[in-house]
Amino acid sequence: MEDKLLAGRDFGEVYRVHGTDLRDFLVHAVEASGGRVLYASGPGRAPVYLGVQLDSDERIGMLVYPFRITRNPIKKRPRDEVRGQLRYGSEDTWRREHPVGRDIAGVDVTTIIGIDPVDGVLLGLDVNLWDPLPMGISFYAKDAELQQAKDSGWHVWEKVNRGGTKRREARSPTNLETVVAFTPDRFIDYARLERRATSLRLDPPLRFAAATAIANRVLPDEPQHRHVLEEQFALTSEQILDIIGGRNRLSVAVRGGVAEYHLERQLTGAPGIASVRRLDVDAMHDFDVTLDDGTLLRVECKNASPKSSASGAYKVETQKTRASKGNAASRFYPVDGFDVVAACLFSPTGRWDFRFGRTADMARHKDFADRLAPIQIITEEWGDTLSSFRA
């Protein structure tokens, strides 16, 4: 169309749409979530641009691609599904690419949102995965998922993402995508989540963790302060992540730290666990975990390999990066060095799940009988929790 400007700015392609109810819904959602609309782009066009001010005087620019969610029965689809369709423009234009508009300065946040105006629920899609917009296709959600969002205000889940007839490859390399459904009073919270996920380029598992972290709380109105590392390094968080992503050893180290973080969160307060103490000492295991019967477990956290064994089972590397000079055995862990290995399954599954194996039952090194073999197969004997390790 001729007029491509929204709010006097060019965000890429602007589409003519019928009806104004989705735009009006978004305006009301801003107000319901504690914001004041300073500017809303005109009716009958998509995307919708909203300039929003909060009580703290923080201002957010939102570029929203809204799509309607319907509950009409669909042939050969489950009866308990709802559907949204990505439809802008005429069908003869759907074959070309439709890139999502983004603010190159990173000031405005772009969102792709399905709206169920009947039940008053919004469903947020991952912009990093759905850009460019695959026009003409549908996205689905279970009615129960939206009902959970309606009941609690905020609901997060992972959905399997596969290739199809129009797209051979899955959008997500992990074959999973994170979906967030929410009520209008959490709209600004979602905009903040998307702003963070986009600027930090969060993959689906990290997006899931970020979305889950705010499930039961409203984010503060005041702008977030810089992290201490940003101040110390005189770099932005994005620049720090770029440095990590460009250096393999740094990236491996960070993945180990992230796995430890998720493990500590999962163990703390879990049934059967009395206390969790994280250690940060060279040549020591990662955690001291005390069970409710007084059993003390020394736990070492390891990332499972992204490649499965020949049998299809997951495997985990249990050796150090290097050996001490003149002592080949020092690269391998002593059998009595810790009691349990907690294997993080993120690399092979895309989920921050763990399997727990007893060190005493693990395979020994073929040359050093008192050392663990460098690779351990995660068998069915490995547990999902630590509760089975009671004395």
C-alpha cells in the first residue's frame, strides 16, 4: 500500500485489515495492565503501533502484529484446539517473504500476538522464530492452555515445532518453541519479556525460563538498572553475550554455569530435600545436598552430550578438561570424589531437565580402576530426583 508510515516512522510493510476490534482490544489491554496510551496508530492497518507511558514515567513503544484466534471446528484437527491464522494481504502475496518490522535502535519492542477477543486471552509467539511471517499458515493451541491463562493470568508452555509442507525445516533448532498466554492485565509484562528476549536473542529454553520466572509476579515499573558486570566491563549485556558466543571455551563454561543455576533452582525446596549448598571451589564437587533423612550427597553437575549413544541413550562426559603434568590419571574423576552426577539434558532435548546417577554404580576407567570412565551412559537406573538416594 502507498502509506507505509506508522507514527511517522517506517517499520516495513503495512497491511490493510478489516475491523478495528483487535486494535481496540490492544488499547484496552494497555490500560488494563497499568499503562496510558500516548499514541495509537490508525484503525484498519496492521501492525499496530502503541506509544505507552507507565506511572513511573517509563515509556515503551510497541509494534504489535495481531492475529485473531477462533474456535471454529477444523476438519482433521482435535476438537479441543483453537486456531490463529497469519493472514495479511492477498493470497498471491503469501509466497514472498514478509519480514517483521523491527526498530534498529532497539527502543521499540515488536510482538506477534494471537488474540481471542471472546475469552479475553492473548497468546504471544516468539518473534525470533516467526520472522519472517509465514503468511497463510495457522498456529494452534489447546483450549485448556488458554483456560489456564484465563484462570491464572499468565501461562507458559513448550510446544513441539516441526517442519511441514510449506516449511521443511522446523523454526526452532531444538524442535520446541516457548508459548506464553496471558490476560490483558499482563500485556505490559509480556512486552517487557519480549523486549528482553529479543535484545538478548534468547533461545526457546532460555525464553521459557525467563517467562516462567515472571509467572507469579508483576515486573516493577521502574526501568531495570545495569547489571554489575555491565558496569565493571563497560559493556552492554548484548556485547557480553556476543563475546561469550564467539569463544567456544567461554560458551562451554557459561553453559556449565547455567546448568548449575537451573539445578540449584530445581533442588531448592524440592520434596525430600532439606538444604542445598552450592560450592565454588576448585577441585571440589558443585553442591552439598542434604536430604530430609539427614543423608548428605556430594553432587557434580555435568551437561549431557548433544549426541546420543549408538543405542539411542543419552550420555554424559565425566572427565576434566586436562590432566596434571606427568599424571595421566588426574584427568579422570576418582570414584569417591562425589556421590552423584546430575546430568543436564538441555543439549540433547532443549529442556532443563536432569537425570541423577550414583557414582559408585558407574563404569570405571579401563586403565585406572579407581577412576570413572570418561563417558557414562545415562541408563534407566538414573533417577529423575534425588529422593532414591536416601541412606
